[in-house]
Amino acid sequence: MKATLYSKGAKAVITHSLRKLCEELGVNLKLIAAAKVLDQYYLSGRYPDALPDGAPFETFTETQARDAFRDAKLFIAHAVRWMKS
């Protein structure tokens, strides 16, 4: 999403929030909803000790991982389309 904003002329993109990036791009509500979910994984994915009760593999379920992967692929597909337009 950051690369998409830069390709559209943004000078500085300082947030890591997919939701905020999506809002700046004016994407559809389905992507914003997915962004809100993926934002919840950011800290624990980057800092494995961010969760109070164990590592991410002990906290998240396989279903959550599959859903997050599906949503991430959705973002990549949209980013590729946006960058080409």
C-alpha cells in the first residue's frame, strides 16, 4: 500500500496501518475491513514477544492464519492493479 501511495505521488508515508493507507487510497470497504483485521497482526508479527501470553504460534489459530493470508493476497492483487493504472 505504501508503494502504491508513492507511485501516486505521495512524498512521505509514515504509518504502518493498512487501514490508514487504504483510507488514503480511497479503497472499497471490503479492503478496509480486511485491513483492520491485518493491522491486529502487525505488532505480534514483527515483535514475537508483543503478546502477553506467549508467542504468536501459541495464540493464533490456523483459521486466523489462513484468513490473514487470503486477505494479504487480496491486497497484493489490488496493489498490482493500482500500480498499473
